[in-house]
Amino acid sequence: MSVAAKKLTWDDIKDWPESAGRTEIVDGELVMSPTPGAEHQELAGLLGSELLQFVRARGLGRFFPNPMHVILDEHVHYEPDLCFIRTARRGIVKKSHIAGPPGLVIEVISESNRTHDTVVKFRDYAKYGVAEYWLVDPRDETISTWGLDNGAYSLLERFGRGDTVVSGVLPGLRLDPGPLFDYARSGRSD
């Protein structure tokens, strides 16, 4: 007779040291990701800085420009690169985590875990009600925005150089992704 493995929860890992790296729980199983590389960090940092200023200037809610623990379900926990919580839902922001779906989640795709961002997280963010999901792709130099429609995502738009990123969750946003990709690429030596 086999013994079923215990499904992990947030309570099982919440006291782990931050040095353990990015720790996420998918359907009760631990998923650990390596620390993102320089280009990933720069893109997330630049985009986070711009969006934080935008959200604060308009009093739209809370924007987290660094990974934050997001608990979507007892057995589903992620650390998105960036996320936004509308003012009306600020009660989901706790001291150590966000308890429920943010209005917007942004992931910068890493080549080492592309499927995790584009398939697994994509599925779960839609399932648990994240209204808008952005995938920032350094390889293609695009930002794809996805909107929740009847429990599934549909592509809103794919933005590249010279385009203007707009968002249903962040009204009034107008962002050219080109300079973000230029800056992140300028620091590479390969």
C-alpha cells in the first residue's frame, strides 16, 4: 500500500528564509526557481518603477515592484515578478503576503522556466480570478496582455517597440516598451 504525499500549503513554507530562493506551490507541490538573471531583473525593475509611479500618482491602489507571496488557494502560491491590487481590494494585502487574486500580475519570462510562466501560472491566474495578466518576453521584445473573460484569458494585445501598452486594470496607462528592452539589453556583454 502506498502512502499519499502530503500536499504543501503556505503554512508549510512561510517561515523559510528568503535565501531559499523563489518558492512556489503548484497543486500542493513545491516548485523552486533559480534567481533570475540580469536582463530579467532589469526589465522587472524598470517596469516596476514606472508602474509604481503611475499607480501612486493616481491613487489606484497598491503596486508591488518586487516578488510578493500571493496565496490563491490553500495549495496554490506564487511569487509574481510584479502585481497590483486595486484600492477596493486592499484588504487582501497582509503583512507577509497577498491573500487572494491581484487585479494585475506581470511575469517577465525566463528561458529557464518559460513553460511555468506561459502555461502553469497562466492557467492558475485565470482559474483564481486575476483580471489581467501580462507576459513580458525579452526574447521577442514584446508585452502580451491577457484579460479574464468568463474564467479564461483572451489575448487583449501584443505590444512591441513603438507601440503603446494600455491596460483595462490601470486606466490611463500609456507605456512604450521599447526603452525598457533597450536598457535591459544594453547591460549585456554576450
